[in-house]
Amino acid sequence: MSATRHRVEESRVERLADCEVKDFEEFSTLVPPTLQNAVLDALRAGSIPPELVPLFKRLKEAGVLVCT
């Protein structure tokens, strides 16, 4: 991967504030099992890959994910 392409991909990653899952039961209902680890990894890393941004917005709107 070229350095230029890598920089462009990094700029698309959204940074997270301090976020946590408030309702794991609802989380498991709203997030497909295939994406649950990716979401939790993104929370730990403090950044959201572009493909997960819509899902994170839904989780915040539902009150499942709380960020300060």
C-alpha cells in the first residue's frame, strides 16, 4: 500500500470520545454477531472505521452506546 493511500484511509477514520456500551442485551440485538467484535475493537481503539460509522450512529441514537 502506498503511503499516500494509507494517509487517505487514515483520514477517513473517525475518532471517538470516551464511549461505552450501556446495554449489552440491546447491543446484541442491534449489532449482527459478525460485527460485534469489530464494534468492540473500535471502541477499545478509540476510532471508527468508515464502514462502521452508520452502525455507531444508530447505537448512539438508540442509547446503547454512550459517549462523553
